[in-house]
Amino acid sequence: MRLIGQNSCSEYSTKSKIWHGEAYELVNLDFTPKFDLKKIAKRPFNLWRYREAIPIEEEAQIISFNEGGTPLLPIQFKDGAKALIKQEYLFPSGSYKDRGSSVLITQAKFLGVQHLVQDSSGNAGASIATYAQKAKIPCDIYVPADTSVAKTTQIAAMGAQIIKVAGNRKETAAMAFEAAKKSYYASHCFNPYFFHGTKTIAYEICEQLNWKSPDSIVLPAGNGTLILGAYIGFKELAELGIISKIPKIIGIQSRHCNPLFKLLHNPSFDLTNYVAEDTLAEGIAIPNPIRAKEMMKAITETNGNILQVSESEIKEAWKEMASLGFFIEPTSAACIAGLNLYLSGLVQPEICVSLFSGNGLKSIEKISKILNIY
Ligand SMILES: Cc1ncc(COP(=O)(O)O)c(C=O)c1O
């Protein structure tokens, strides 16, 4: 097990506090999981049941609330289309990000990290703050000044220091990046441990389908913690011979912020100066994802696609899910609108899985606008 810098190909020990390569480039984990289906069958249904597939040293103290093991429920849209939905809004901090945080903060604790820095549009910050609180590691969370009150309140309640940045998501990330040079960057985009937490969604889905993979998986596409996590997880299971194929990965973006959609249709599109418009789907409002190249590889290698949805489609999908009793974030509704779009284009029926990524209680202001109340 080792860390590898993407540009320099330099190698680093997983026992060092490394979150970047020599030129501050991204690092990835080189890790081959061992896996014994019989052994895990007796364990509780949470993400740590896949312990040997998670790149954490045996002696580490696991920082966990027994998160994971979320239900996989069938839904039917009013046009008759069907899919299975992983209930990822049922996590301690209210979003699937807890998968990544549990693994990342476990590693940080193991390394003896004394302070950490994170930046987020809200959910990742709230999640990292929750796990840092449990691990007793002080942390600073950088958020854009317009982040929802629910999310900043949650972060503050978890004892983290909030730094509000008068700028967009990109400027917030740049400030956190500078601060992290003197701390440890618990970034859900930079730090590779996060992706080895989010990958457990693939393990759970396959187990819930009796160790078969779905035909397709429809995921929101922001910074790629789900797309890349799912890609790593399904790939590992295929390499271990546990599943026979990797599902098509379909990424969903808002038409108001669709850098990957643009890149898919024009590979020379320059993301650096792309300016997005406001969208209800704040969690995926990422104009220039730092792992865009890796995300595109995951999409193309799995024969997947990137679809885009309008603001009115997001509202309609939110209302339809609410009519079925699901109270989700508008960002999650964007993914569900994309799921509906994907299913409507299918020639043959597929086993298609998607998710509810975040709890609606985090976005009351936006939801009250959808409902036209207050
Ligand atoms: C509710 C919600 N859904 C989806 C996402 C998608 O993010 P990513 O592309 O990093 O998986 C986010 C990110 O913050 C989010 O908060």
C-alpha cells in the first residue's frame, strides 16, 4: 500500500501525513484489497464490514458511528420507469459524505494529525466536522459566505471553526488549500482516503444484489466523490472476481453548471475559465472539478454518459420524490431528474441504481422556494 503523486509519480508511505505530491499535485492510493465473502457475512451491516477492503492499517482506531448499510429501495416514477435507490440521506450527518469522512478521519487519527482543514459547499464540511469532533481533532472548515444556514449551523454545532469566504466555491477551495499547507487537508477532493470510503457504496449495492452488479448507476457529478468512489469500488470487486462487470456510470449535472457535459461533447473545452450560473443543485455546482480527468475516464471506460437537467426538471423531480415520502436535498433531486431522463432513453430495461445523496433538512431555504411558501 502506498501513495503515488499523479504528475511526478513519486511514491510516499501511507504512514506519512501526505495529502499531495511534490508539486502539490493530487495523490492516489495504490492498494489491492483482500476480501473474504464468508468472513464479512457475520459482521454488522455497516461500511466497516468491508474492513480488509479499506486501506487503513490494522492497528488503527476506527472512527465510526456504524454508518452505512443504507437501504436499497425500489421506486417507480409516474411514467412507470423503475429504479433502485440507495437511501444515502440516512447518515449521521445527513449525507453520503460520512462514508468518506469515517475513513479519512480514521487515517488522520492514525497519523496523529493535530489539526485539519477542509472546504466545502456544506455537506462535506458538516460531515468532516462531525467525525473530527468524534476523533477530537480540531478543524477549520472554509465555506462560501452564501452557504445555507442549516449547513453552517451544523458545522458550528460540531465544534469546528467556520471561515466564511466572500467568494465562490473555487475561491473557497483556494483559501483552504493555502491554509492546509500548514495543517492536514481533509479535503473530499484532494485526500484519496475519502474515495476509499465512498467506494463502499459499490460494495454495499453489490452485496444487496446478492453479489451482482447493476447494469447502470446514476450519480450526481460535482467533485466526483461518488463517481470516483463507485468506479474504484466496482473495479476492485471486478478485479477480485466477485462481480462479472462494472456498471455504466452516468453522471448528472445541472444545465447551469455543466463542465463535464461540455467536456464530454468537446474534449478540448477549457474548464479553467468556465463561469457557471446559479443552480438549485448547490452540491454539484463545481465549475472546474480538480479530478475532472479521472471522472471522465470513469465515465468513458464504463461506457457511461453525462446528462444535464434544467432547474424546472430539478423542481419537478423534488416534488415527485416528496409525493412518495422522500424529503431530499435539491442537489439529490437533480440526480433523480437525471435518473428519470436516463431511464426514459433506455431501449431495453436495466437494473439501474441511483441514490438520495442528502437530507432535505439541510436546504430548507431552497425547498421553501420550490414549494413557493414563506
Ligand atoms: C447532497 C449532495 N449530493 C451530491 C453531491 C455530489 O458530489 P460529488 O460529485 O463530489 O460526489 C454533493 C457534494 O457536495 C452533495 O452535497
